[in-house]
Amino acid sequence: MRVDIWSDVVCPFCYIGKKRLEKAAEQAGIELEVFWHSYELDPNAPARQEVSNTERLAVKYGRTVAEVEEMQRNIADMAKQEGIEFNWQKANSGNTFNAHRLIHLAQSLGLGNEAKEALFYSYMTQGLAIGERETLEDVASRIGLNPVQVDDVLDSDEFAEFVKYDEEVANEQLKVQGVPFFVFDQRVALAGAQPVEVMKEVMEKAFSSMKDESDLDAAPEVPASDDAAICTDDACDVPQKPH
């Protein structure tokens, strides 16, 4: 089954969503063909932040440092349940445009999933500066990309139009409000890192009703569950369960 995913590499819920999707597909016995699409949560970010990620988020979201620390601890707990070690204290955010270009290069060579996983891991677990060239070159080397080819891309505007096109589709056609955002079989959209059972149910329904014709423009969106975790330009927090 084809799955199109819009995400950003500095979005912890996107990494969590990736793990949940893989788990749901395994439980459902459905083989996925994943296409990664670009979505920048902060397109105007510098290559490297001069303040801590916690301080940056406090300013961005209009919260106190203490509130952001609690938010990140909650996200780390959620990530741990999916086998992800989120070392938020040393997270080093930055502009992700070149990371998205690198993903498109890797995807053109059949290594899109590997690139995405490596970039998520670099940011969330290793705390590497995701906007810096050294990090991108390290990721590229790790997944076996040709260093000369990587340099050629980073020294040019190659794949820039791919990033911009992905974001146009997200904003203009799909009306994406935040990431991760999944489209199954180019027909059924699902917003947020929803629970595995929700993903599995949507996946199975889409799989059982596959049709020859598909239209990405008209992908109906499944309402987000109360447990759906999503990052937007204004917030990135674990959904609170009603008391």
C-alpha cells in the first residue's frame, strides 16, 4: 500500500508516528510503499540556534521555560513507549530545508526511509545540529550515499523545487494544519501520530477498499482521535486526556 507522509525532522511526533505506522503495518500484515514529503515547521529558522531548544520553544509558543520542560518530558515519555530515546535537553534545532533536500536525494535512490530514520535519530537521540552541513554529511555517510553526490546537492539548489512543491500540496490541496500527516492509498488522510490501533484500522479499511482511480486532491480526512499527537507552528504537546 502506498502511504504519503508529510513531516519535519525536528518534529518528535513525526518520529513517533513513523514508529507507530510501522507497528500498525506489521500487525495488519500490510506491506507499505512510503513516500516522504517535506513540511517545514519553522522555515525561517537559522542553520543553528543560539539559545537552547527549550528557550527557543518557550519564546515560539509563548510559554515559560518550566512549561516547555514539562512538555518535552511528556513527549520523551511518549517516545520511550515507541522505543525512541528523546534527549530533549541537548536537542539542537535549526533550519531543515537542506535536510528535506537530502531526503529527496535519498528517496530518489531508494533510501528515503533510511534517511528519514537517520535524521530523526540524529536530532532526537544524538542531539546533533540538524541544520548544519556536518550533520547532513554524517547522516548521508551513515546510510551509504555517495559523498560527491551529496556535496553536489548541498552546493546547489537541487531538489529545492521538490521541497517547495510538497509544501504547496500540503497547504493548498490537503489543507495540512500540522504534522505528521498521512495519506493512505492517495485517498484517506490521517492527521497526527495517532495510536497504533487507529492507524491499523484506517490502513485496513483503505487496503480493503482500494480502487483503480485515486485523487490526492479529494483525500477525505479521518477525524483525529483524542490521542492524536501533532506539531503545528504554534504548539507541539502531548494531548491531555480528559479527567
